[in-house]
Amino acid sequence: MAAIVSFIRPLGGLLPPRSSRFARLFQAVALPLAGLGVFLLLWSFAAGRIDTSLGQFPDPSMVWEQAVNLYDEHRASREKEAGFYARQEQRNAARLKVDPDYEPRIRPYTGPPTFLDQIVTSLLTVLSGFLVATLLAVPWGIAIGLSKTLHQAFNPLIQLFKPVSPLAWLPLVTMVVSAVYVSDDPTVPKSFLNSMITVTLCCLWPTVINTAMGVSSVNPDLVNVSRVLRLSTLDHVTKIVLPSAVPVIFTGLRISLGIAWMVLIAAEMLAQNPGLGKFVWDEFQNGSSNSLSRIMVAVIAIGLIGLGLDRIMLTLQRFVSWEKEQER
Amino acid sequence: MNDAVLELSRVSVEFSTERGPLKVLEDVDLSIRRGEFVSLIGHSGCGKSTVLNCIAGLVSATKGGVILEGREVTEPGPERSVVFQNHSLLPWLSVYDNVALAVNQVFRRTKSKQERAEWIEHNLELVQMTHASHLRPREISGGMAQRVGIARALAMQPKILLMDEPFGALDALTRAHLQDSLMEIHSNLNNTVIMVTHDVDEAVLLSDRIVMMSNGPAANIGQVLDVELPEERDRISLASDDNYNHCRHEVLQFLYEKQRKIETLGASASDQKPEDESLQEVSNY
Ligand SMILES: Nc1ncnc2c1ncn2[C@@H]1O[C@H](COP(=O)(O)OP(=O)(O)OP(=O)(O)O)[C@@H](O)[C@H]1O
Ligand SMILES: [Mg+2]
């Protein structure tokens, strides 16, 4: 015990510059774990004291149980699906033997989406919304950043739309999509488009603003270098402007992706579009004794995925950026 | 004046500012011969950079004009390459690629790929930077970065090399070292150089002529001094050279007696710094 105390004490303050690797590891791994431990303790303690109409507020163990349950349900559903297809194939094979002209048909499986299916749907939606937003925002930002005229023309609009909540866009998007997107055999479902467009509309702005800022604040000396070299406009943009704006653009993209993920969950909940948001809403409506635990699982999953997305962006940013010092 | 490469004829420059038009230069006349090394010296804010930028084409004259080999200068171009004060290398490119950007742009039609690569290497050798060609600007010292800036400017094979306080941000030792390199390069290549400086010793050591500017606004050329020293100059033996000390004296007299700068209350710290530095050097002697 004394050994532990004497080990912890010097770590109370800042680590000395020549601290051992072990001590660094301790700081990097053990301290966050300790924080997590304290959080779990407080959670268990508080959970036991909150009674809702759906029973006691779930404590960590109940949430873990439901996480395992949700995974098992997913496995079961997959097995059911595999069985469904296997039976169809058997039947088709049998019919083909009797009647060689028979054209085998496979009917798709239509079981309810599992928790993992909802995660995949949400991820696909957020990534396509974010991708569309990026494809729109970066060129737009470059144009605004390069031209004072365009900047003055568009800046008020950007400032106006930037703070608009996704929930305000959603009804408009839904109506427009159902009016415009009419086809008998839609390759992508309308609900997917609704969520995606809402995400795009909301996460466009940070990237536009940052790109414009990065492009317009290129070091004037570098602009002079480009002028002395008589670089063409295209070369000027691709060799001077974009590289020097990349760090700022990526900061914008990171903010955009964070917003996209938050917006998506809200949009899915409100519009009952497939995805994690719908999962939460359905559980809330079901109101079984497990619902709260299952919602907690979703909350943690949403957090973890958001964190993961941010880490991926950060890695990308480090990879393409020449500025080595990045905030974490 | 018939072998003049460059001529400034009655150049006036006026900037429009929030507080109305600001006349920085008025009727600047100057002519530069081929192979000449000319220094521009004057108090901070008098318009030295503006003269240089006018020649570079980065700033256009409100009245009068700059004539290079009989043709008026209207825009920037690589035949008037510039070495900027804070090196201005592209931070995301290696030393080699920084020079390559210039070489590939300027000689994209006239040199083969192989020739261009050799030309890049050659210019890096000239400033003794081949050993660091793979490093990024942030990974090398300020002096080294300034060398690369010079290599990039030389690699454009300019008719005139323009330098705006190229060594202003460097410590005294590094500065002396780079001055020696520059002297050597100039005596080998014999290019025409115009250099802005606020360092009297540097001006006398390097130049064939020193152009002293009067104080702004509406600054002008106050006095031109021919430096009559041998081509090969050595900073240690020069210290006891009468001619050298005479030149120093002339410049100092111009700056601190004829064009004594009246410090206004609003003068910022950065405005005063160059003066203080030069004054320190005066007291050394
Ligand atoms: N683009 C501009 N717009 C308005 N005023 C300018 C501009 N460029 C320079 N000036 C003004 O012109 C004057 C001369 O500037 P310049 O940079 O040529 O001085 P300088 O002699 O190079 O000074 P320093 O030694 O500090 O570099 C200054 O008063 C400056 O404020
Ligand atoms: Mg200047």
C-alpha cells in the first residue's frame, strides 16, 4: 500500500521531464480509466435512486446486459435471414428439377432492422450527407475566399442559415423530396434522402466559412511569390492557395462532421427515418422495462461513433496537413 | 547612362488609405547599370520597400514608370525575382521542391526535365544547401531558409535580383556569413542586384552604389554615394580602410544629420528598432 502511495504521489503534479516510460503509460491509460471508474460509481449510485414510470433508471450492469442482448438479437436475426434464403434456394432447386423452364425468384428478407442495422444506416446517411456537403462547401468556400465580390454577396446568407436548427429544415425537406423525387422504383428510399439532405444543409456552413477564411488569409508574401512566378490561376489555386488553406479547411470539415452526426440523430428521431434516432424513439414508445437500458446503449453507441468519426478526421487532417501542431 | 538595364523615371506612388491618399514616393529618378550592386537605405517607413515593389511590379506607380531594357514594367515577372525579408518559402514543400516550383514554372518550355533537375541542384549548391534539400522550411534555421530564398530567386535567372532586407531578421553572425556568400555569388555571376537594407555596414560592404532616401511622406532620393572600393572586399581589412570609413561616415551623416528622423509620439516600437540597432553600431566605433 505504501508503495502505491509513493508511486502515485509524484504523479499528482506534472510529470518530470525525464519520467520513465512506465509512468507515461500510467498517465495515458490509468488516469482515464480512473475517471471512468469514478463515473461508473456515481452512475450506479444515482441510478438506484431514480425511479421512473418504466422502472428503475438503468445502472451500468443493466445497460451492459442490454448491449449483449441487442447483439444476440442481431445474431439471431441474421441466422433467421440466412435460413430464410436457404429455404428459398432449396425450394427453387426442387422446382427447377421438376420444371427446367422455371425462372427462380428470390424474395428479399423483411425482418425488422436490428440495432446494428440501424447503426449502419445512420453511418451511411451521415457519411453521404457529409460527402455532399463537402463537395458543395469546399468549391463554394474557395470561390468566396478568392473573390471579395462573392464574399460580400454570400456572407449575409451564410450567416443567416448557419444557426438554423435541423428540426426547422426537416419539414421543408420532407415536403420537397416527396414532391420532386417521384419514381416507381426508388434506388434510395425517400427517408434516406430526407435525413441526408437535412444533414447536408446543417453541416455545410462550418466548411464553407473555414474554407473561405483559409483561402482569403493566405500569407500575402506567398501570393507575391506566385505573382512573381506568373503562376496561372489554376496553378495559383492548386499550388499556393489550397495547400496553405488545408489545415483550416480540415478544421472546418471536422466541425461539420461533428454537427452532421448530431443533426442526424435528431432528424431520424423526429422524422421516424430509419437509423439510431428511430431506434431510440421506438424504444421510448415501446416503454418496456428494458427500454431505458436499451436507450442508454444507444446513447453510448452514438457517443462512441461520434468520437470515432472525429478521430478519423483528425488522422486524415494530420496526414494531409503541413502544420504539424494540431489541437486534439 | 546608355548601358542602364533599369530606369526609374519620375516615379510617384500614392496609396489610398482610410485617412485619404498617402503620397509615399515623389519623382524618384534612378538608373541602374548592368552588373551593379545597389543598396537602398533610409529610415523606416520612408518607402524603400515601395521602390523595390515598384520595380518588381507588385505595386504600380501612380505617375512615372519603371523601364527594364527599354520596356515598361507593368506586372511582376520572374526576370525581376524577389528575395523577401522573411524568406517566404512555401511551408508545405521541401527546400528542393520550393526551388523546383520556380524552376519548373520559369523553364517549363526552355529546359528539359533533366536540365531543370540539374539547374535546381546547381542553385542549391550555390548557396550551400544541397545537404538539406529534403527538409521543410520549418526544419531549418532562419539563415538557411534565407539561403534557399536566394537560391529560388537566382534560379529564375533574373535580369535583376531584388532583395528586401534579406538579412534583416538574422543574428549578426549569420548575417555576416550570408553577406560573404552573397558577395561571392555576385562576383561569380555578376548579376544586377538592388538590395534594401537598414544596416550601414552591410550597405557599404556589399554595394557599388548606395542610394539614400529622404524621409517620407513624398520621399525622394536624397543622395547617391559611389563606393570606391575594390571588387574583392574583406570585412576585417576594410575596418581600417580610409575609403571604407569615409563611405560609412557619409551614410551615417546623411541618416543622422541631414535626414534626422523626428520621433513622433505615436512611433511604434518596430519603427524604432532598426534605428536603435544602427546606433549601437555607431557607438562600437
Ligand atoms: N499597401 C499600402 N497601403 C497603404 N499604405 C502603404 C502601403 N504600403 C506601404 N504603405 C505606407 O507607405 C510608407 C512606406 O512604406 P514602405 O514599406 O515602403 O517603407 P520602408 O521604407 O520599406 O520601411 P521599413 O524599413 O519599415 O520596411 C509607410 O508609411 C507605409 O505605411
Ligand atoms: Mg520595408
